[in-house]
Amino acid sequence: MSSAHDVTDPNSWGPAIDEAVNTISRGGLVVLPTDTVYGIGADAFDADAVAALLAAKGRGRQMPPPVLVPDVRTLDGLATDVPDDARRLVEAFWPGGFTIILRAQPSLHWDLGETHGTVALRMPDHPAALALLRRTGPMAVSSANRTGSPAALDAADAREQLGDAVGTYLDGGTAPGGVASTIVDATGERLRVVRAGAITLEALREVAPVLATDGTDGTEDTATAETAETAADGAAADGDGDETAPAADTQQDGAVG
């Protein structure tokens, strides 16, 4: 039986975060608020928990979840061969609605699915999410919804879709962003947007040269809430406005939070 806990007030959310940490440590699933949409999370290093996350969403291994991290310093522990331009983007847009796809450290003992040696990383800009991540470490997190349904913007919607598959629901009110993160693939010769989202192409290009979603240097429309949601099919995993998914090239046909 799942439980729900309020995390709108940092002064009183301690027991709620404790419960979520305990759920993760037992291999369970947690729904958490982020700055974009609500996410469903598991211990990134617990293969059974990640498999349970995918099953709760009705998603296969070909649509692996991204990983949320508590700190920029976590980047080099999880990724290798990080381009300088990718670092500049991370420094500019973390914490926030920006996800970067990188080559995963080959020594890591985890199984996120069919990632083809890549990992999608993001540091969320939400106090409750960061409070949890600082306790648990990196978490595999996908949008809190069933595949094919809109990403949940509040805990009630997430619970209606996911039910008792999730052990603990953290209720932080309505997600402040309501738009999925922008995803940039940094595993090729040049950085490329693979999903429009919270950070516009114009803003990205003020920091580093980034190709548009069509792989060109041409001007792309800035991402509003509407365009970001419809563009989600272009990069992550099931067409539901997902936060991301690591193997961008293999997941163009699919759509986190």
C-alpha cells in the first residue's frame, strides 16, 4: 500500500524525505516533484528497482530512464569524455530544465536498460527533489505517468496513473515548470538538441554551439510550453513528455519528466 506525504515546507518535510529514502533503500519506487513535471524514481544502481520503474510505466528496456543527480560534481562520476561545450551548458543550466546525454562511465555497475553506453543526466531545480537526491545519490527518474499518457503535474495525477506500484508519493503541489526539460545529445561530433523543452535553442547557443533538432545550424523556433510538449516525441521515450532517455538515436520514435 502506497503512502503520500507533503513536501511543500522544508521545515516539516523531514519525515517525508526519510520515508522516501527508506522506500528507495528497499528497492521501491518514489514519486517526486521536480521543476519540470513529476517524476517516478528508483535507485539507479538497483537493476530490479529500475525494471520495476519501467514496468510501472508500461515501458520496455529499449526506453531507459535518465538519471537525476544532486550536484554538478556528480557529472564526472557517471560520465566520461565530457566535451568542454557540454560542461559549459551544464554550468549554465544546472540546476534546471536541461538534460545532457553523455557517454557513461564504463566501470559503473548499473542496468538502466538498452542505453548503448550512454546516460542522460539532469540536476533538477526543486528543493524537495534535491533534498531527496542528496540522501539517496543518483536516481533513475522518468516522468510520473503511464506510457502514452500526459506527464503528471501533481501528485494526485501521478497516483491516479501509477497507483500502488509506487511506494511513496511526495506531494510538492503543482509542478512549477509544467514543461519537460530540453535534451542535448553530446555523444556525437557536435552537440545537438534532440528534444525541445524548458531551455530554448537561443539560450543554449548563447553558451555553446548547438545544432537544432534537425541537425542544422539554422534558426529553430524557441520552445514554448506547447512546442516542448509536442516535441517530446523527438528524443526520449514514449511520446508522453518524458524528462529524457539516454540512447537518443534509438529512442527518436518513442517519449520523462
